Amino acid sequence: MSNAELPKSVDPYRLAEQNTVLEGFVPLSAMARFNECISGFEEGGVCQVTLSFSMDGERRRIVVGKLSANVELQCQRCMGPKAATLVSEFRLGLVTSDAQAQQLPRDLEPYLTEGFNADLWAMVEDELLLVVPPFPLHERDQCPAREALEALEGTQVSARPEAEPRENPFSVLADLKTKKH
């Protein structure tokens, strides 16, 4: 990976025609929407990115990307910090309208550009947002809330009365099926 900052704005159509590969990073501090979804990150934290611009056989402009970022999430079990590495691999089809987006094959996600300009940092932020887990959890045996959870589960198991087997309400229908009239 490169130690250079990824350019914020590029002409993706020209890059696709030239089969360009961009490697670099985007500072995590520059992504306001993403920062609302995580607990934090190390000072100076970055998202490492590789973007390959190309054209397919039907002359569609495509971006194939990989990214990774080390962040801190909030465990939804203990509400404590949980270190995580967010990783994404994606394939985007560059489009300038919704009509073009409808024409893309299923394996390409549309990425709407403004004319001949694409905000790469926004692209990276969008992809990071897609890989943030909805309910981050520590591994059960590593969660600080493990003992409380096990104690709670133990009392719930012992507090349940033994359930009597209930009769199937449709058993009457089975009897009707076997009787001959």
C-alpha cells in the first residue's frame, strides 16, 4: 500500500480509459458520516485503499476496489469498546444517471458521478458504511459481560417450567382423512 493520500476528486472516465490503479489512504477523520457510526479510531487513523479503474467488453467504466480500516466499535452486549478491522471488496459501474444505473449487470453496483468528476473520499466512505456491522459483539468468551450473561441465562433456564407436550390442533383433520365415509 502507498503512503500517499488518495486524491479527493478525479475524472474516473479518463482513469478507466487509461486502466489506472490508485493506491493510497483516506484519513478517517475526514469522514463525518462514518465517524457517527463508530466509537473511534487511533489518532491519525486511515483507511487503506486500492482502486482499479478499467473498461469492460461493453465499454462500461468500472471501479474495482479494496479497502481496510482499523476502528473501534461499541459492543452491543457489554457496551464497551471492541477493536475491529473493516474490510471491503467492491465492483462499481460508473454512471451519470439513474437510467444508466438500471442498465448495469447485477454484479456491478452503480456509482453516480457528477459529469466527469468523482469524489473518491465519498466513495470510500460509502463503502466503509456498508461494512460496519449492525450489531458488533465481542466473541462470547472475550466479552466483559460474559459472566453476567451466563448468570442470566442460568437463571432463565432453571426458571422455565417443564412444558407439557401440547396436542396438535390439526390432529382432528388427520383423523378425518383416514376415515372412510
